[in-house]
Amino acid sequence: KVNVEVRRMGGGFGGKETQAAPLACIASLLAHHTKRPVKYRMSRGDDMIMTGKRHAFQNDYKVGFNEQGLIQGAVINVAGQCGNSPDLSDAIVDRAMFHSDNAYYLNNATITGYRCKTHTVSATAYRGFGGPQGVITAELMMDDIARHLGEDPLTIRKRNLYGVKHDSMRLEDGSIDPRNETHYGQTVEQEVLPELISQLEESSEYWKRREEIKQFNANSAFLKKGLALTPVKFGISFTVQFLNQAGALVHVYTDGSIQVNHGGTEMGQGLYVKVAQVVANEFQVDLDTIQVTATRTDKVSNTSPTAASSGSDLNGMAARDACLRIKAGMIKYAAELNGTSEDKIRFESNHVVAVKADGEEVWTPFAEFTQNAYTARVPLFSSGHYQTPKIHYDRN
């Protein structure tokens, strides 16, 4: 009997995920006793003191590498300072452990995560969710290896990227180690970083600028400059498998306008626009004909959090699924109407286009077509659902 509606939130990216709960409990308690609506608003000062921030981490590592700077093994410890309650610290330290390799093949690695209870305010979810705290450890390793060998850090980074093949890594059977499995057992399938970095290295004139900086630093006693080209590998999903799903509801109206509702919340990241773009692309209509309505529990139920960098992927694909279901009925109707096959129907430039047997193309404005389809009792609404494929997490 309670419907929850969220039009938009202020920017925050994580801080509101759990730490609004105590305030909601206090407001609920007061509302229960006074039998009146209660609004709880903290002063900014109290908010800054009481609300948790990003986890501070203390990390250390030992790394073994050969004369080329290729990592042979690593022992890494990441310790998250969690504050006085668990909050989401368990999953945040997990992610710091996952990202301690960043974009590099660690070979034989042992990574240990510690959740440290402290007497300070409870730390909480923030954008990156432990990822940046792990990534920086991998980047420090690259810099340390480069200093030890007297190489440029970019050279060491490129050599250690996932999927880069090296003759020095030949196995006993003569094959070269593919160097594409993470320390948590996932195979990196899309090895795009070597090519991408090569392009950026050239377009940014990295080596020319590096030499200029060396010259500047040699002649400047106090002011020093630096330069880095740093890759990032970032996993976008929930470790809780069932959260990697989303639902959506799409309505096409007889004037050609389209209404979309989905399970994601808008907090300044542009999610509503992105989902609208997916729908506009699927029907090949102008973006201004799409209206995304407030997230509501009576329209799309059992929603996953808008988190884990997955909001656009999950909700966009759920909306697309709904569009495809509607389009299937529209395409069938258009084919019957024009005496052609369904594969001869396409959506293009705010029109539904049918190619007849003699090659003639019939272009019907999208709004006119939807009116005709409604008259012919073609369903112009549908729900959609998406679940991320090939994803699981075995904690053991």
C-alpha cells in the first residue's frame, strides 16, 4: 500500500545508499508518536560530521619482477578503515582486492583484505566503491618497478598489460603464457588496452613531452613537472548476482510519443537521458518524443540499486527489451499491411519503412503508423527485463 516515487536526487554517488537509514528511522519514530508528517533536515555542519565518507586505506605490497619489469608475483595487503559499523565495508574492501591489479597481469598473486574497525565515523559507499583504493596500489607498483630499472613508467605499464605476449614468458611446452587471467579467476576477454594506449601515446606526443619535461626539470631548481599515461580496468557489476537485473515499461502513444519508466534513479549522472536515447535509437525517432517518467515502485517493481556503474547497462537494456517486444508486433502488422515479409520492414528517420515485392518503398510517418496500428489492435506497450549474462561470484 506504499508507493515510492523518485524523480531525482542531488548528486552524491553512494553516500546516500545506506546512511540515510538512521535519519529515516528517527523521522519515522517521531511521525509515529506525533501522528504528523515529519521532515528531518540536518545542518550542513552536522551532516559533514555524522555522515560517512570514502574509506581510507592503508595498503602495502611486495612484488617480484624480472629484468624486463614483468611481474612474476605479488603479495598485496589492503586494509580499509571502516569506522564504527560494518555499513558496506565488506563489499568495498572486496572491490579494493579485485582492483589491486588494475590493468596488469600479476602472475602469482596473493591479495588479502582487512576490514578494520575504528572508533571514527562509519565510512560508507562512494563512487568507485573501493576500486580507486586498489587501483592506486597497482600504479605505485608500476612506478616503483620503473624507478628500480631506470625505465619510463609507461614502458613498464605497457609490458605488464593483460594480453601482451612476451618471449620471456614461454611455458614448458613452448607456448607463451597468455597473461589474461586475473587473480580472482576471470579471463580478460577484451584486450583493448595495448592498442588504445598505443594510439594515445602517439596522439598525445607522450615521448616528445616527456623529453621536454626532463629538460625543464633539469633546469628548474624548485618547480617540477610530471607526466603519466595511466590505464584503468574497472568491473561494472554487483558481486551479489541477483542484483544484476532490471525492468522497464514502455508505452507508445497514438501521437507517436513514447513514455518510458525503468528501475534506475537519476542523481545527476544523466541516466534518464541515456535510457531515452536507447529507446529513441531503437525506434529511430527524435529524442524529444521520448518522456522518461519518475522511478516508481508501482510501475517497475523489485528494482536493483542504481549502483556498481551498471545503471545505464541494466536499465537501458531492459528498456530496449520492451521496445523490441513492441516493435515485433508493429513489424508484423506493417508486413501484413504492405504485403511483404517482416525482414523488409525497418524504422528510419521518424518513419516506418516497408519495402514491397517490386522494390517500392512505402514511408509512413511514425505517428501516423502508431495511430493505424492502434486501430488495428496492435499492442503498443510492453514491459522489458534484462539480466547480465556470463556473470557470477563465488566468494570461496
